[in-house]
Amino acid sequence: MANTKIADISADKFRPLPDTEKKQNEIVRPSITYWQDVWFRLKQNKRATLGLYIIIFLLLLAVFGPLLSPYSYSDQFLDKQGLGPSKEFWFGTDTLGRDIFVRVLYGARISLAVGFLASVINLTIGVLYGGISGYFGGRVDNIMMRIVDMFYSIPLILYVILLMVILGPGLKSIFIALGCIYWVEMARIVRGQVLSLKEQEFVLAARALGADTKRILLRHLIPNCMGPIIITVTMNIPKAIFTEAFLSFIGLGVSAPMASWGMLASEAMPAIRSYPHILFFPAMAISITMLAFNFLGDGLRDALDPRLRK
Amino acid sequence: MMTNTEVLLQLKNLKKYFEFNKGLFGQNKTVLKAVDDVSLEIKKGETLGLVGESGCGKSTLGRTIIKLYDVTGGKIIYDGEDITGLNDREMLPYRKKLQMIFQDPYASLNSRMTVGDIIGEPLDIHGIASGSERKEIIHDLLNKVGLTSEHANRYPHEFSGGQRQRIGIARALAVKPDFIVCDEPISALDVSIQAQVVNLLEDLQEEMGLTYLFIAHDLSMVRHISDRVGVMYLGRLVELAASDELYDKPLHPYTKALLSAVPIPDPKLAGQKKRIILKGDVPSPINPPSGCRFRTRCRFAEEICREAVPEFKEAEPGRFAACHLVDKIN
């Protein structure tokens, strides 16, 4: 057998391949994109799906909830102060006779607006700042990151108090203060990703084809950091919501009669012994939102990690 | 030998140094001479092989030629035009003529883009085609490299290494280049696939009249595909000759040692072969030896090798070598 040369094999021993064999080389499996795969793995994770449902439910409640209730957030029923939960007032009333259910729903609007703002700031300023810093590297990177360090080193409360001196207390100051610093963490994460990605050959290939910086950043580098970006956003939203609640709690947030969760909790504090339910409902809303976002963030981190792929 | 002698690309004393700053304020500069004083000519339609061990500057040379790196010194002359000092915008028309195929088929394709978009990207950048015309060109290119048009909607992770390398080739061909730097296009593939890809490259060369700079460390593959072969050592070109001549009778002591390492498939012949084992390791390119860079490992080294850098000169007609003792040892 070892000595058989190819020329020795007679031609009639060869037969054309039957059509069934050819078919085996065709692609049968439907094409699954990366995001379809992520979605599939996210759905497998029960906690993450629960978190996702709660967030959707909260969004719907925040938008449409106040329409369902006959009361407004500022309506006072002076004869019905400090009532417990009942058919008339689902979450009871506070010490000024206002319906807590409606006030929690309005609080949800503010909290979710803060969360939305944080994610927009993250996705625009944070991603672009980090991307540019990482891609150019060298001196540009050094200067841009030192600016980030400066922002990072000043405590948030200082920003808020200083802004309040100028703008007066209210949601605007909180929004501006959050906008000033909430992109910092994202910028650092994207920069780190871009630093390692920009040495990859597909970036060199794009440059060899003549792609400009904008194209390389937006089409090649940032889409490849999408995993960490999404995780950071879902982790930063609850942080921002909690920060707003905390600032409102210590009296630096929205002013009465508007309601935010932090402020509701703060108002309930003096009467905590006699009317604990006034504190319970806003506190529950904050906790459930935190948990839902953190569950979703954890689930997304697992789903986006290709090493956990089965 | 090639009958066509028109020079397409000429390198004149090309240098690429990388600088590292050490110390807090960058006061200590160290220079890594990755490509040092390389001069060569590539003729239209030929394949110039470039071999050398890892870290000798082959890939850096390839990337510097298509200006992915800034040139430290010397000149790159493409088709009579000096392209060394061009900025990104001025370079754009040349990006259509000079292309590159990369080493790692897994890292060289953006995993977030479909194959169609990867191949279509050069068409978008240069405004070559859009809409249905773009689609048609992409399908033609896929067919040309042995894939089918159905593959256009798929993502790179759905392909094998060989198929990915074909996608990389299709992307390089999309701009209809004249000159392609093949940066170890086959070293990440297994042997049976290597042959397929090399045959594809040869067919495309014949069909489209391409000129290749073929960088590799597989010596027998380089012999097969190249018309001429250059050998690099520590950032310098040490020998350049027609491939058969170089393989039959290497002139430079480094080439001799390198070629003696090529395995021979016949065990009887392999037994008779004498291998030249070099002493020591490759010196660091940050602090290369004085004079001839190979002298620390050369069997024949003499005093002159320490004192003077050997000139890269024509040792025999059509054959270049950089060695003081080239006449003495051959």
C-alpha cells in the first residue's frame, strides 16, 4: 500500500460525489447574531428576567400610574391624616393627609428620570470621552485622564451644595451635578477597553483601508466594547437613583409639594414611631428598584461574557 | 526570473524606530530599531518573499510600507511617487493600491460586523459603490475567494480559520489593489488549509496581476510562492536573491544556518544533512551588537565584523548580501 503511487490508481475507480454528499456542505443552522445569543442567555437567567420585568412594570407605572388614581400628589385630606393602607388609599395617607400611593408614583417618575439622565450621560459623554482618550493614547490620554481624576476626586455633595448656591435647590441642581460626574466611571472603562482593542489587527486593517478616526471609533472600537458599556450603564442607573434619593433625604433635592422617594422617606422620619407605613412604602420602592437593576446588571454581565457560553 | 523589470515599489534606507520613555518624565529614551536601513526593489507582478525569525522586523517592515506606522527615516517610492511624507488624506488614493492581508484570521475581522459589511467597508470608505451594486461586488468577491454569496449575512465567528482568511483576502481585493503585503497569511492555519490559501493567492495573482510582499517564516512555503526572497536579521536585510539560487546556494552565514533548519521529508536524506546550530540567542534590538549584527553568533566572525557595518551590496549578479566575508567563505 505504501508503495502505491497516485498514477497507479486507475481512473475508473473514481466516481462523482452523489448529490446527497454535496448537500452536507450547505449551511443548515440559521445565523444567530451575537445579540440574539445574548438575549437567549439572558432569558435563561431567572433573576435577570425578573429584574427586567420589574423595571418594565415600574416604567409603565411611572408613566401611566398617576392617571389611574383619582388624587393628585398635592391633594390634602385634612380629615384623613396618617391613615393606614385601605381600599380608598392603597398605601394610606401621610401626616398631611396626602395619598402615599400617588406620591410614590410621582417619585418613581423623578427616580427614573434621574436614571435615564445617568444612562444618557454615560452613553454619550462617557463613551466618547473614554474612546477618544484610549484611541489617541499618549499625551492626549494623559491629559484627558487627569481631568477625569479631578472630577473624580471632588465629592458629589460638594458639587450639589455649590450648585445650589447658584441655582437654588431643586431637581435642576441634582441633574447638573449628576451630569457633571456620572460619565467618569464609564470613560475609564471604555478607555481601558479601547486601549487593548486598538492594537488588534482588525483596527490595523481598517486603517490600511483608509478608514478615518471617526469611523474606526464608531464602527470598530465602540461596538466591540458594547458588553462592558451595557453592564456599566445598568450598574450606574441604580447608583444615580440612589444618589438622588439620598440627596433628597438630606434635604438637597426637590422641594414640597413635589415628591421623590428620598424626600418621602425623609418626611416620614419624624413620625416613624406612630406611622411606620409612611416610611415603609417609599423605602420599599427604592429597594425593589435597586434590586431589579442590580439583578438585570448581573444577568447582563453573565450573558455578555462569551466564556460562559454553552 | 521575471521578465518584467518595471519597479513597482522601492524602499530606500527605510528605518522604523520605536521609542520608549523610561522614568517619570520620559528623561531616559530607549530606541528599538525594528527596521534599520532596509533598501529593496519589488518589481511589478513578482512575489518577494521575506523570511527571518520572530522579532526580526518582518511584520514591522510590511506595516511600515503601507504606512500603518510612521516612517522614521528613508523613503518609500511607489510607482515613481514618494509616499513617505503623505498625511492620511493624501494617502487615501494609495490605500486603494496598497493593501494588506493579516496574520491572525481571528483578530483581523471585526466580530461585530457581518461578512458583507466587512468586505463592503472599503467600498464605503472610497465611495466605490453603494446599494445593489455594492451587494453585487461583495458577492463577486466572495465567489472569487471560494465562498458563496449566502455567507455575506453571517458573522465571522461562524467561519473556520481558512474561511476567515479568505474573507480577509476578499476585503483586501475589494479596492482592486496592485500591491498586497501578505503578513504571514498562512502561519495561523493548519497545513492542508495553508496549501489552499497559497493556491488561492497564486490564482489571484495570475488573474489580477498582483504584486506580493509575502512575509512568512515557513521557508519551504516561501520558496514555493516567491520569485525572489529576502532574509532579515535583527531589523536588517542580510541577503536578497532569486529564490532558487538562494535556497541552492546561500551566501550569507545566517541564511546558511536558517536554511539548514528546513526539515527534509525524506528520512534517508535528512540523516545525511548537516545542521548548522547557532550559538546563543538573538541579541536585543534595543542594544544590537556593533558592526555586523550577526557577528555574535557567526562562525566566521573576524575583527572587521566588529568594526564596520557590512554594506548591502551585489555579491554575485542579481544577488545581494550584507557580509564582509562573503567572498572568503563561499
